[in-house]
Amino acid sequence: MATITHIELRMIDLVPKVKRVDAIQTFVSQETPILTVYDSDGASGTGYSYTIGTGGPSVMALLEHTLAPMLTGRDPDRIEGIWRDLLFATHATAVGAITSLALAAIDTALWDLRCRKQGLPLWKAAGGSREKVPLYSTEGGWLHLETQALVDDALAMQAQGFRGSKIKIGRDHLSEDDARLGAVRSALGGGYEILTDGNQGFTLSEAIRRARVLEEHGIGWFEEPLPADDVAGHMQLAQHTSVPIAVGESMYSLSQFKDYLQMGAASIVQVDVARIGGITPWLKVAHMAEAFNVMVCPHFLMELHLPLVCAIPNAKWLEYIPQLDTVTNGPIRIADGHAIPSDEPGLGIDWDWDAISRLSEVKTVKEGA
């Protein structure tokens, strides 16, 4: 039986290539912990997570001082057992973002190691449901952009075969959101999906008011209209509109998704593999959503979510926001508006280790160190 011998920790800051503004924040930084686990057979697996903005050093400290030392000497193929042990060891700080992001870096590395040793790509190892998934674009729909820029980007994506675009909403007055969405719908026609994202920026009464406008434009979903912990509010909103309610990027446990699904407060589940704590809990959320006949459309992390949405039967979309271009040897494969997962063993991410080394320092955690 192989055992884990040591772990390497790095953090890189991936500054967004374009200005990203939504209803509550501007993205100026993307601190990205990267973790590589090595076993006694000489094999390795690499995983990662991320923060939008700051907080990365806190994740790294939890990994270096608490979680990574608990991995050495363990059987890396016992992924579920390791995940449970690490969660219990940090129960005083769970459920929460920092713990989940740290667990995700470890869990994704262990899945990468398992898949590499088995000679399987993640999309097959985790289920192998489909060979491609349709894309929608978010990069051209930010809140600060002028209306013509929204239209031009959506037309460009449509010309590339994309099936939809997401538009950030939350301008000061309803009429502004109405005009922006109306211009995109008029230019793109009825066959192109327009999705909207409120980024938790509304009260319930204002969300109900804005949802009526979304209905008029045939909007595909209303994402994060309210604060993520307001389950009852989302349930009430869902009862007041025909627009599907999409939530999940700001949830950190299986139980939180269970509450939303049981109460009929979510029509689209946007579970984020980093924020839920890794591939192990991500798959549980996806299969639970399937039991409720609810589709999964994950948030961000396009490169890692690609094999996961192809592993399950109830994934409708993959969100197109390039994240890793500067630290990988090539972008994901896209054909006719669909993303195609890699058939290489592992997560399917071809890391550019020279670029990563230039951007980070490595810390090694060994048994007894």
C-alpha cells in the first residue's frame, strides 16, 4: 500500500485580465493555493482552490500548520476517510469558507493522484456521463460595462457557437437593468439564453420587483438575488416568479444545499468545487440535486468544473471565465460552443510549472517536520 510521503504548498495571485464588477464588489485579485501530494510509489497529484480578493494566506496557514501534516503516512486512496478526518479536525472553524477552500485543495489533489494512478481522466472516473457540455459566457457581462459593450460581447459569443451569456444586474434603478437586458435580447433574438446575476444585492421586495422585468425578457435564471443564507427569502421569491432561481456559489456544506432543495428555494444548483470543500462533497451535492430533478450549473473554476459536469447527468451549462491561462500550457478545448474535457489521466489541467515557480515559493511538509 502506498502512503503519502510529503506535500508541497504554493500560492499564486492570478490578477483578472479584464475588469470584473458586480453588484457588491470589484475583483482585483485571485489568490490561488496550489497543493501537490506525493506518495511512496513516486506518484503525485495536484489540486487547488481560490479566493476572489484576499484571504489566501489564511487558507495557506491552515494547510501548512494543521491539515497537510495530518496527511503524511496516510493511504491517499482513502479519499472519503481523509476528507472526513480533516473536516472533524477543523470542526471549530467549519462550516466556513477558509476551511472549505483548504479542504478543496487537498481533496482535488487526492483525486488527481487517484486518477493518474488509475490512468483515467476525472470525467470518466467520477461518472463519465457525457463527452461535452455547452458554454455560456460571463466575461462580457459585468455591471460597469455600457449597454453596447454587453451587446457586442454577446454577439461575439453567439458567433463562436456559445448558447448563452450572463449579464450582471443591480444598477441603481430597475429601468437601467431593463434597458440593458432589452438591448441584448433585441440584438440576440429569442433563441439565445440570457442569464442574470444579482450577486446577493437585493432585498426580497426589490428582487420580486426586478423578477417581473426578467420575465418580460425571457431570462433563463435569476442568480443569487438575495443573501445566500436567506433560504426562506429565496423560497418566497421562487413562489412569486416563473424565472428559475439559481444559488449555490456561496454555500459551504451539503446540508445547506439540502435545505434549499427541500424548501423548493433553488431551481438551479451552482455548487462550487472549491467552496464546498472539494470533489468528494461536490459529487454528493450534484447527485442530491439529481434526486430533486434540479440541474447543476457550477460557479467559476471552469477548468476544474469541466470534467465534473461531464461526469454527471444533470449538468446544463459550464460558465466560461478563463482563470488558469497564465499558468497552464493551453486553454480548455472548445468546439461549436461546447467545452470538451481532456482524456489525459487526472484533473485534465496541464500545469505550466515554470510559470508557477516564477510566481510562487514552495513550502514542503514532511512527516515529523
